[in-house]
Amino acid sequence: MQAFEYIPATTVKEAIAILAREGEQARVLSGGTDLIVQLREGRRKVRAVIDIKQIPEVNELSYDPATGLQIGAAVPCYRIYGSPAIAAAYPGLIDAVSLIGGVQIQGRATLGGNLCNSSPAADSIPALIAHQASALVMGENGERRIPIEEFCIAPGRTQLQRGEILLSIHIPPVSPYSGGAYLRFIPRNEMDIAVVGVGAWVALDQSGTTITAARIALGAVAPTPLYVPESGAGLIGKLVSSETVAEAATIAQAAARPITDMRGSAQQRSHLVGVLTRRALHIALKRAGYKSA
Amino acid sequence: METPVAEQAKATEVSVEERHYNIIGTRPIRHDGADKVTGKALYGADVRLNGMLYGKVLRSPHAHARILSIDVSRALALPGVKAVVTSADLATLDSVVSRVGEGAVNWRYLSNNILASDKVLYHGHAVAAVAATSLNAANEALNLIDVQYEPLPCVITAVQAMRPGAPILLQELRTNELGARGEIPTNIASHDQNMRGDLERGFAEAAVIVEREFTTGIVHQGYIEPHTATAVWGTDDQITIWTSTQGAHDARRQVAEVLQLPVSRIKVIPMEIGGGFGGKTVIYLEPVAALLSWKSGNRPVQVTMSRFEVFAGTGPTSSSVIKVKMGSASDGRITAAQVTMAYAAGAFPGSPVGGAMSVILNAYRMENVQIDGYDVVTNTPRVAAYRAPGGTNAAFASESVIDELACKLGIDPLEMRRINGAKEGDRRVDGPLIRRIGYLETVEKARASAHYQSPLPAPSTPGLKVGRGVASGWWGNWPGGTSSVSVIVNNDGTVNLIEGSTDIGGSRVAMAMQLAETLGLQAADIKPMVVDTDSVGYNDVTAGSRTTYSTGIAVHKAGLSIIQQMRERAAQLWDVESASVDYADGVISSKDNHIGFKELARKVGDGDGNVVASISISPNGDGVALATHIVDVEVDEETGKVQILRYTAVQDVGTAIHPAYVEGQIQGGAAQGIGWALNEEYVYDQQGRLLNGSLLDYSIPTALDLPMIEAVIVEVPNPTHPFGVRGVGEVPIVPPAGAVANAIANATGVRMTVLPMSPQHVLEALWTQGNERV
């Protein structure tokens, strides 16, 4: 590992100042489960590592049924699934945070880090997109809010500009009769990177039979996590049935742009998008209160 | 009273069927257990010496390239760097083949594998090494070594390497074609053949014929502890090496050959070993560390591989392509079998195709058979032994075809194996007559098992498919080699057992138990220790499932010598003829006297001359091992994922010295075989670069991927060992891939012909064979 300067920042302002000064030569450290590995393996070289874990704001985790869920950029996974209220409200998010790495990794890894690392196969991002989450970003010129589906622009690259830092992720409050799910396919049962990941979220009308809103997002089938609005849009106003779910899965499949690599072939991935979208939608529908006949 | 141990000494073969043992078959705590579980045990990388430097190895980024030049000047100028070595520091060795461990090695190739000379032959091939005062400086120095390469086209699989016009790895290589030397440069190192009977007639007699071609990927042993070596080249030119090895004496011999030094100049100190599975029978770092020590002014140098280096730079086992054609009469009798198999050796000749040619059909009586085997060099790491080398892929092919024949004939797959199974007096496909083996016993035990007798479980989720498969495995073991031990009776009545066989799987306790049984003592009375190469006679590697067998025979013989000496001491004490003194269960007695072992040891204490024995033996024995495995799987046909639901491994172990470690070997072998079956495989890009050289991307099963593996011990004692021991470590890895493939076929109707049976490969098979399902 090449030598670097370790800077434990205590305020957002301080972190922003360093990021503005160092640009690409600085990198924010929260859980470090990606960054440290990249530095050790020589895949990333930086002059400064800014530890944000001592900044109070980015460690905040708050949930209010009226306003939604606020996840500070340095909040590790275990705190999210460790909160019964959050787990009950956002089971689709919990699907993702509870399968990132293993238990030890989840003690450190953060959603903020998962987002900023911008891996096409990141587990939390399709779940966040499905839940209509947004990122609160701050720079020298103030705050801005970015929908998660627009946050990643390429493998390892995000919308963050020089001097900008991710403060938190916000997920809107849950509506009644709604539910989410995240499914990932891996060859083993643990400790793997997604061959394909699918996040799904649906809302039903009061009868629990007609879909009023739906969002589908895919992982590991494009250079960035992929929001497929047309897949969800096709479901709106329809009665829940195996056929409608299968149609949404087919639309998702058509949107995927997978490649062949060591984790799977393009053909396999395209096929899995269909299978996982269908399965994730069924779980989301069940969580939304749909009772199959 | 009878003296069974003395009787055994008279005959080379004794009936041990009805023996009763006091110690053997019990489960005492292993002597090294407390240190292991408290973290006190010292492994190779734990060595810390004053002034120690850290070495790192520069490795080839190319799969195949000519080395045009190496400039180390900038690396040497970096502060902290004390030495750099390249192949220029090694003598060019003669191209001579010697036996090393279970296999053979060409010394020139061994040297060229340790540091590449004119060409690099695989991604990860060692090119140079540095020693520096810190690991960071050593790593930085690697970036400053300027190597100019001329990249060459590469071949990754045996099929690619055998094509006419394929890039040639070794210009001097000629095919050994059934004993005759070929004339043209080639990648095919050898072609061997086993045959008997009349194939044409055999296939004509068949009611059903199945013919399939199987391909398998490269897999690594996956031992947890990376290779490591620490060396001091003393100012007296004596070299001391601390390392992790399956055979300290073999490591010494290999270092001596590579450095062109007499063995007496080298002392190898074996540290505790964190797994080997055959992969630590070959040296990589030891001469490099020694040369770095010499060039850095005799400072100690430690070199430890990263996980990537272990994958890319050390020997995995062969990928292969295996064609099997087999015919069976309608009564299930196999009438003919023809096999053609090519194993990829990696950069230098020496794949385990010979072992594979034995494994593939030796469990069965074969009248009409022909097996052709090819050893082929490829631009991948030179293979090393891996647990029953070559066996898993071979049995995957043959056990799949036998299963398919049984299915087509409507015969129960275990009945099919009972009909054709080999037994004492049959002749092996590779020649020798079969002595007492317990193959049919494993088949019967498997058939009677609760697992086989139970119905298949219902799928965990509607739509998933469940299936059951069985497969058998044969492994010859290596009931030979040299083993040397020394035994010292302490004057408190305990006994030191000094051995040189690396303890990988609990062999210290297994040796102590065999000595305790011989002497009529408790295992805790024996103090076993594995010592350095200067302190015990020559020992061959712990490999080939030989240690509990061969070193066990040495231990038993040493015990008999101690018994004889104790009788003589007692005779002196009582002033009687030693012939009138008996020894049984640790009690020495004559007509009027008796005395316990410990008491006598105290009486004849140090002042009267120690009671000691040193034995070196080279048994030319026998100890074939056989196993039959049963597996239930659940297949998700939409994703191709296979879940192992239940696994039972039945094995003839001869006699289980310490049943817990026998079960551990069986479970470990099955677990590794399941990994090979399901997901393990080296993945290369078009340029021959290894893509998945990490434990994240090279998918060894985790605890969540395996059920409890039930080990069922069958004991058909081996008549060539005093306690009936057969080696147990290797054969359990032979059947799993075949068993899993047969279970997948049972679940889905699709025959898998590729390893690993990863989700991608299973999906592809379902897509292509979906219409022709059985």
C-alpha cells in the first residue's frame, strides 16, 4: 500500500475544504470496506484520506413515519437493520443492507460508501432507486439533492463535483399498501458480488389488487445501477397477476445492457434480470399487502 | 498370554480382521490441539529474526512472452533495498527427471519455474525478487524493475495447446509417444496407454452404449496459509530455512538441486502447516529467500505470498478434456470402455494424467478396455499435486457415464456398481492384481444407509427440482516412500516420538496412538514431535495418503524394538532369560515377576543407558482406498443454482486409528470435491491473464453452501499394515463431482458434461439439452 495522509475531519466544512483543495487526490473514508481494499491492492492512489466518522451530522440515522428515513453517509449497515421501526417500514432496503459482505463487513460498511464507490453491482443502489431515494450533497456553494438513479455516472464515478461531499440519503415515507424487495443472484449463498441484482417497489390501491405505483432498478447489467422507469410504469393501473408481473420483467430484461465477465455471461444476466424482476415484484406485492388468490 | 505385537512382526501379512485394540479407534485429544486453538502454534510467517528483511517476487503480467532484458538498477537504488535476484543468479540445470514426492520433476524446469529464464510461460510466473528492510519498500522496488518482454500468443487449455500450429511453449519438448521420442516441437509431453481385451467385441456385446465428452477447469487446492519461506545463508555457508512444507527433506533436496549445493549444507525447519493438499510438495520461495539472504550480506529474509500470488504463481491442478465411451449388456455388466483424456500440465510437463488413467475405471472389472492419456503443456501455472491428483475430473467423467448406462437400463445406480465392482483377485485396468479391498462393502453400506433408504425431500420452494446421485471413487494411495522415526523412553515412563512427517491432518496423534497401542500405553504418554531435517532420518512427503500408513509402520517397528529392549532390561533385573520375559499391554512379566512399563523405565533410568530406537523403512505395500458417496441436490432451473441438501460419504478406511480425524478427512475431501463440482474454476481473459485470483472471485464453498457431511466409516483392514491402515485423505475428493452431476441429472434430466457445474453452466446445459431431457 502506498503512503497517504490520514485526516480525521471533525466538521463537514473541514472535509469540504480538503476535498476542494485536493480534488481527485483526496478520498472520503467512512466504513472503508471498499477504499482500504482498493488502496492496498493499488487499484486507487490518493494523497489524502479524509475520515468522516467523527463528523456528527453524517452519523445521524433518523426515521419519522411522516417525513421518511434519513441515513447519514457514515451510518453502517448494521444500524439500519438493527432498528425495528426502519426494518418494518423498508424491508426492501433491509434485503440489501443485510446481504452486503458478511456480518463483519456490515458492522463497518455504509450505504454512503456503497453509493459513492459507484460499482455497477452495488447491492444497495437498486434498492435505494426502487425506494425513490435521493442523496443530499454539500459543497462550497451549498447543498443540492440528487435522485439516486442519477447519482452514478460510470463505474467508480458519480455526480459529485470537486469539493462536494455526500451528507445523507433520504427515503420518502412509506405509503400504506406499498412494499419493496431486493434480490441478488450469486453462485454461492454468501460472500459474493452480484451477478444480477433487482430492486422493486410497488404500491397498491386500498383494495390491494390494483397497482398504483411501481419502480424497478437493476444492478450489474449496465455501467451503472439502472433505473427502468418503463418497467414500473407498465404496471400502473393494472390488476395484480402473474401476467402483469411477467410483462414488467420482460420490459426490465429489454432495458438491461449486460456484458460477459468472470461473474457471468451476458445471456445469463439478461435471463436472470427476467427471473429476479419477477420474483422481486412478487415479494414486493406480498409485502404491499397483496394476497394471492 | 498372547503377544499379538510380537506375532505381527513375524509375518508381513497378518489377519487383522478380529483384532481388539485399546487405543486405536478411540478419540484422544491431539497433542498439538491446545496450541492450535489458542493461537500459540507457530506457522512459517510467524518467524521473526533479528535484522530480518522482507522479500517480494515480481511476476509476469503476460501469459507467454520472451524476456528481452531485466534492469534492476533502479530497484537496487531505492532506500531500504538490500538485494535483487533473477534467474541469472541460478545455475542452468541439466534436464534430468527425478522422483519428488508422488511425482516426477525435471530439475531444469523446477528451476525455471522458480525464476523464469528466457521466457515467461504464464501470468504470475516469477521473474525477479527483492529483499528490503520493509514490505512497502520491497513492493515499491518491484515497480522499479524494468523488464522488457516480447509477448507471444498463448494457449490456456489442452485442446488449444494440441491444435496443429499452436504456439509452442518449450522448443525442446518432444512427445514421449508410448515410449518413443517424437521428432517435432510440440506441447504434448507424453501419450500413454492402458489396454486389455477386445474393444470391438466388447461394444458389439453391449445392449446400450453411452459416449460423452467432458471438460473441466483449473482448480486450486485453496489452502488457507499462503506459501512462505524464511532463510538465513550463514557466514559459514550453512543455510537454514523455515518454511511451510509437506516434506522438509524433500524441500531440502529440491533447494539443494536448484542451488547446486550438497544437502548437508541445508537445514529445513518445518513450521506448522496451514493446509497443503499436495500443493506444498513443491518449492517456490525457498531458494529465492536463500539467495536474497546471501546477496544481502547473510541477513535473514522472509518471503510470503499474497493470495493472488498463491493462485497465479503456485500449482493448481489440471484442467482436462475426457472422452468416455462405455457399453453395457442388458444385465448391467459393462462390456467395453474406451477413454481418451488430455490433462493440462501448465507451463512444464507433469500433469496427473497417469493417476487419472488409474482412477477412471479401476473400481470396476473391465474385460475390454482402452485408455489413452495425454500430458499437455499450457500457458498456466505448472500444476502441483491436489488430493488424489487427477482423480476428481476422471471420476466425474466415468461415474457420469456409468450412471447414465444404469438409467438407460433401468438398473439402480448402486446395483450397477455392485454388478461391476472390483474385488480381491480382479486385475486393475492399469495392471496389478487387486488385493483385499472394501469397495463392494462401501456400495452395500451406501445402499443400506438411512440416506439412500429415505425418500427424496420435497422442494423447499414450489418449482425447484430435487434429485439424488451416487458415485464411487478409487485411489491407489502411495503405500511406499521412506519414513524414519526415533523413539526415546524417558525415565518418567513417557516416550518421545521423533518424526519427520509433516502433520497436516492430525498425524502426530495418529502416530502416537499407533506407538501407544504397540507399547500398551496411553496416547498421552507419547510425546510426538516433527523435527528438522538434521534431527531425524529421511522422510518422504506427507502426500499420497502415505503418512499414517508408512510412518505408522515405522512407528510400530520402533515400538517392537522398544518392547524387545524392555524385555531384555527386565531379564537383567530379574536375572532370567530374556526369552522367558513376556510383554503385553504395557506390562513386562516372567514366571515370578511383573512390572509396568513406567516403573521399569524409572528403574532403568538414564544412568543405565537409555532405551531408544531409530527405524527407517521403505514399505512396498498396498493400500488402495475406495469410497461411495450419495448426494441430494435441489436445482433452481430458472437460475441454474444447485444447492447441496444432504451428503453421505461411505469409505473403506482399513482401520480408523483416530475416527474423528478420519471423519475430518472424509468431510474435508467431500467439501473440496463439492467446491470443484459447483463453482471453483480459474477464469482467464483472451490474453491468458488470470481474472479471479482472490478468495472473493474464486468461489470456494462457504459454511452456508454445505450441509453437514455424514462420514460413514467401513473398516476392511489392509493386510499389509500391522493395524490394517489404509490412507484416507485423498479418495474422498474423487466421487463428489460425479455424484453431484448424477444428482443434477436425476433432478432435471440434463447431463452435465462440464466442471464446474456453476449456475451459468447449468443454465446453458438446460437451454441446450432442455428438449432432450430424460
